[in-house]
Amino acid sequence: MRVRSSFFASFCLVLEVLSVALFLRGFFPVPVKSSFSSKSKLSDLPDEPFTGSSPNLSKVPDPIFKRVVIVLIDALREDFVFGPNGRKYMPYTRHLVERGSTHSFVAKARPPTVTMPRIKALTTGSIPGFIDVVMNLNSPALLEDNLIWQAKMAGKRMVFYGDDTWVKLFPKHFMEYDGTTSFFVSDYTEVDNNVTRHLDNTLKRDDWDILILHYLGLDHIGHISGPHSSLIQPKLMEMDDILKKIHGSLILKETEGALPYLLVLCGDHGMSETGSHGGSSAHEVNTPLVLISPAFKRKVGMEKPPTIEQVDLTPTLALGLGLPISQNSVGRLIQPVVEEASLRDQLRFLHLNGHQLSCLLKDSMPAYEKEEGYEQFRVAEKSHGNWLKLVVEGNTSEVLNNMGKKVLKQYLEALRVMSAALSKQMGKYDMYSMVVGVVLVFQSPSRASGGGWSLSELDILLLAGTAGHTLSLSASSFVEEEHQVWYFLLNTLCLVVFQDVCRKYFRERSANIGVIGCSEDKDCLPPSKEGYAVASPLTDLGVTGADSERWLALATPLLTLACCRLLRSLNQTGVQWVHLPDLGHWLNSSEHKTVLSLLAAMSLALIYFLVQRRCSWVSKIALALGLLGVYSYRAAVGNVVLPWQHSGGNMSKGTMKARFVYVFILGIFFTGSKDLLRSQVITADARLKSRGLWEIYSGVVLLVALLFRAHNLPVLCCCLLVQSLMAQFIWKKLHYDAAQTTIMHYWFGQAFFYFQGNSNSIATVDISVGFVGLESYVEAPAVFLTALSTYAGPLLWASHLICYLSSENRSSVAVGHGCYCLALLRSVPAAAYVVLVTALRYHLFIWSVFSPKLLYESMHTLLTAAICLFFTTMEQSRSSSRP
């Protein structure tokens, strides 16, 4: 019977994993695209819309620019150039914006604001999906139609220096290139020097047509210390000097009668107030776009830059270089760039852009003829033909000129509507896979949740709170501020537990007198759920000992409330109030480094005290030395100071000190794994197995301590303190069952995810932790360390649940129920998102909010299900081997 139950439960977990995977297959969209293999060709371009017997056979107007230089500064926010500090940060660029021959825009990037999807958007004109966030880690060659391929086919000679993502996306496209890795964020100096060192030689040469420079240093500074760091201004001034050098060289090489140059300054994305990116906040999506060319009129003062879409740069560059527009581009021509051309050429540019968008509309929408933009384009095209006929006939009246301007406005409106319609059509979904995934995800919880429960007040709160949280996900504002829901639920839980403690230790004491033979001067045995007395640890103590434990139990929920309130003030998260100052910003300021150092040292000391109790003496020594190494590492990178070290000491990467800590982490893991295997294979010793689990847990704690930033060490300290107090005085003393304990662990894990400063935006992922102890970018450990740091809160509470249930001499059935309950709890929010995002899939703003959240829920569900399946199988195989 036990084997059959184990097999059925394991089947439910496997079914859940497959269901979520099936839904994700259908959910992540293939963006609106024509055939990947087909490319636009000059021979395929339509003729001018001529009305009459003598058709005009012109294909595409002559190029506007001879040379193009693109300076892409990673994570360049628009306020760094156009904001109040623009004159201080980038004085030469700001002078060009105000007085030079330039056009300036705020280019809006669509989420996800990550480098590789943005490069795709800039070169293809399409809008990548959130699946490209994963592809960003290992970019494959770009096969769809793009600007770089078109330039190569037209014989343009291209040179590239910078982020090697370009080299991976466009292999064998550049005649000369030098790539630098974009993931080693600890380096913000050499990564840019490696680009600039090529400039002097390249600018002297005449053997290139397109030069692309992608600078990464600003983005790395943002990840390390945020947009208000003292390192930001020197880096931006460095970029300003580089732009000045390039501009001066282009002016010197300008010759009379030749086509002018075009110098482009842009960013792929911005950065949030915490220095990260990936989400949809204004600072992340708004980037500056400055176009510099003698072909433009000189400005006479600062004007507010208009807002355009980032993908609009793609058709503008293509037409400016005399190239076909990429087939999958949803961008529209930036009309001010061509306003100095003849009216006939302007209309021809707009006609080519409209024809490309109308063809893409045909491929993506069955009822394309009913689309407003398509109808407007056909009307404009017809008017264009009538106007062109009069021009060819030699008509030069003012009425004809006004008619041409009217046609131009018709084209611009048609392009705007078609581009918006295509942008909303984010992608095609495999609805069959999604629906089947939804059904199976809901079937998995329903199959595994058999049996009847006797619900107490605490049970009602736990179930109602979990269900209420799931229902709250139906509103995007609750997703953005989900941390508020968990903070409220956790506070309510603490108050209910406090009431439970009062009732069990005080109110029920008088009721128990006479029931089981107690007197008022003796401690009574608390009754079990079955109604008979259960031996309590308090009976082994005197009145004083029992009273002290009773008061400690009473203080535990109140102390937990205090810890939660303190941690809420440590990191602002969410969307609405993330810009407000918090305790973390105060601690990280240079004036309070001593306070941060003392707080970090105290936190590490308390972490050792809380963790070492269940470890062997070897693991205790390794843990102590490892925590000392953690502090030394933070001192080496400049976060804290040592007593003998001045606050202005030299900073380093701390690589050797971090590796020193990794050695002790591996030693603790080895010791714990050895004890765990001995308990499973050699001897059936429950104490040895428990010690092995707790030692592995202590190794995880040490690793998290190394990855956490110095101001977040109190989060880890409070996590361990709450776990110890709840285990000693609440779950154990009040005889909470496995299901109650599991749901509480789930709630605490979710809350501590946000206490770390995380949110449902990709922008709060701290990728700098992926390089702790690494000299260069290595993909596997970088991804692992980043994921571990991000999900440290839920992981620590899930691990503690396994260790606690195993060490309390509970049956394997109780442990299994706890594991199944945790897996089912993880599946409920994921299943809710399956339905919710399917219903709202066409709304771009909702997409930008919900897609990261669904990715998080799905990954968390799969991870939890895998962990629960492993530990439950181990428990049940062990129990089945017992005589």
C-alpha cells in the first residue's frame, strides 16, 4: 500500500512538472515574423505608385548617408543626456543636442529591457519576447532578416568593437571585430578600454562604411553600485570624450560634394533606480537617441525631445543607407531625418515603409484588409499615384505642393496605425498546448489532494490566505506590489499564532485542571487532538523552566513581527515606492560604512550561533572560518572595513577570498553528504541522518551569506532567527502538524523573497553575484549563483522544512505530506497565471508585468516539485526498507 501511494504521489508531481512545461511551450510566443529563411531584396521592392500609361520604374531613392557610426552605450538612461545633469555628465553631447546639426529623441524600448533582445530589436525592427531573456545567456546566430545582413549583401564594409553578443548574433558579417564579454560585471574599465584602443587607427582609415561601438562599462557600474554612484559621472564624461573624438574625425574627413556622414548615439536600454534592468519602469525603457549629421539643420536651442519607438531606428537606417527594410520590422521611418530631401523622395521613403508594414500585416492577421491602418495606406498610396502623375506631367503649382504634403500626412498616419497594430500582435500562441497544460496543472492538485481535513482557526487562515493571494493575482497592481500581500499575510499569521499560544498555554490550562488529574500548582499536560494527554517537554522542568518557555513562546510571534517590520524598511521593492530611500541605501552610503561594517559583523556572528548547534565539530570550524572569509571578501570589495583598514583603501575583486570561502562550503557539503549517505546505506541512524541534513543546510547558509550584499546580511540573520524560534517554541511545542508547518514555511519563504529586495520585475535580479570568486565569465556557475541568490529566501525555508520534518522523528508519511503540500502550494499561483495571462495575452502593459512573474512562478514550481520528489522518494524508500 505504501509503495502504491508513493508511486501515485510521484506520478502527480511528475504530471505537474510536465503540465507546466507543456504550457510554457505554448505560452512563450514566436514573435510576428515572415519566413525566417526569406529576406528582403532590392528586386522585390514595389514601383512608385504611378497612375497612367507610363509607369515609373524607380526602386529606391539614392542613399542619404555615406558612412554611419553607431555608438551604443549600454544602460544609457535618457536623463543622463537630456536631464538636469546632462550638461555635467556629457557636456559636448549636450551642446550638440542644443546647438548642433542634430535630431534628438527619447527612444522607448519594449520589455524585456535586456541587451540581446534589444540588439535584435535595433537590427530587425521586431519586438523580441521574454524567451529571449533566457537566450541572452548564450545568443545563437540571428537567422531572420536584419539590417546587418542587408548591409553585408549590399557590399557595405562593417567594423565592430564591443559586446560580443553582436559577434554571436552576426557571425562572419564584420570584416573586422573585437568582442568583449558582457557578463563579467565587476569590470567597468578594461571592458571599455578594449573598445577605445581601436579607435585612433580605425578612424584614420577609409576602408569601412559602418562602424559599431558597444560600450558596457556604464551598465556594469549600474549593476555594481546603481545610477547615483560616484562612478557614473566619470564614466559618462569618458563616453562624451569618445563621442567628441569620433565627431571631430568625421568632420575632418568630410569632403565637398560627397554624401554626409551619420553619427548615432543611443542606448539599448536604461537602468532602474537600483541599477538593474529588464523590467518596464520609465528609467529602464526610456533611452536617448541622438542623430548627428551635416545633412540636418542646426538647432538654435534646447527642445523637448519627442518620443519614438526604439524599433523606428531600423527602417530609418535602412532607407538612409539605400537598403531594403527588414521583413519583420514593425518600426516606422523617423520623418525628420529625411525632411531635407525632396518631397518626391520623402513620399517614396514612406511608401516603401508602408509597403513593408502592409506585407507583414498580411502575414500576421487573416483579416488584414479590415485593419484601419491597411485601409489608410491604400488610400495614401492612391493619392500618391495621382500626385506623382501630375509631377511627371510637369505641374509645379502651389496646389500640387500642398497636395503632396497632405499625402505625406496620410502616409505618416497609416504607418503609425499599422505599426501599433503589429506591435500589439506580440506573437502567435500554441493555444492547444496551453489549454492542455491548464487542464493537467489543475488535475494534478485535484488528484493529489485527497482525504478530509478537520480545520482549526489557524487552518482556515492558512487556506484562506493562500487562496486569497492567488485571487489577488487577477489585478496587475497586486502583481506589481505582491510583497504588500505577503507582508499583510505574514503579520496576520503572527497575530493568530500569538492568539494560539495564549489559548494553549494560559486559557486551556485552567480548563485542563481536573480533566487529566492536574492541580493548580502543577503543570498540566496539553491534550492531543485525539483527546488524551501527551507528554510535554515542560513536564521535565520545574515551574520556573516551564514558565520561561511559556513566556518565550509568547514572545516569539511578537519578535517575528518586529523582525518583519525591520526588514520591510531595509529594501524598498515593487513599482510605486521603489524610488523612495530605504535603510539599505542609507547603509550603503560612504558616510555610514562603519555602521554597515558593525552590522555585518554582528549578523555573521549571530548566523554562526544559530547554525552551528546541530553540526559536527569539523563543520563548526569550517563554518566559523567561512564566515570570517565572507567578511574579508566584503572588505576586499569595499563594502565594509576591517579595524586596521582605512575606509579609503584600495578596492579589489576579492577573488581569492571568495574562493577561500568556497573551499569551506564544499567541505561542509562533503561532511553532511557523508553523514547522510551513512545513515541511508550503512546504518539506520536517525540522528546521523538529521545531522547530515542540517550540515548541508549550514553549507547553503554559508553560500548565501557569501552571495548576499553586506546590507542584506541582516535578512539572512533574521531568517535563521525566526526559523529557530518558530521551530523551538511554536511548531514543536504546539504540536502543529506537517501541513500547517509546511504552509507557514511557504508563507515565510515568499515574504523573505521580497525582504531581499526582489520584485516581480527582472530588473531586481542582481547579476553581479554571479561573478563572486570568478576572474572571467563562466556561464554555468554564473547562472547558478545568480539564481541561488535571487531565490535564497524560498530555498532556505524549503530546505529548513525538509530538515525540520526529518529531525522531529516524524513518520515518512508526514514528511511526504509536507513535501506534497509544498509542491501543491507552488502549483496554485502558477496555475492561476496560466489562466490569467492567457486571457490578457494581447495587452502589452499587462504582458510586461505578468511575463516575468509567470516565468518566476513556473521556474519556482518546477524546482520545488523536483526537490520534493527527490526528498519524498528518499524518505519513502528508506521507510520501505525498514523491517
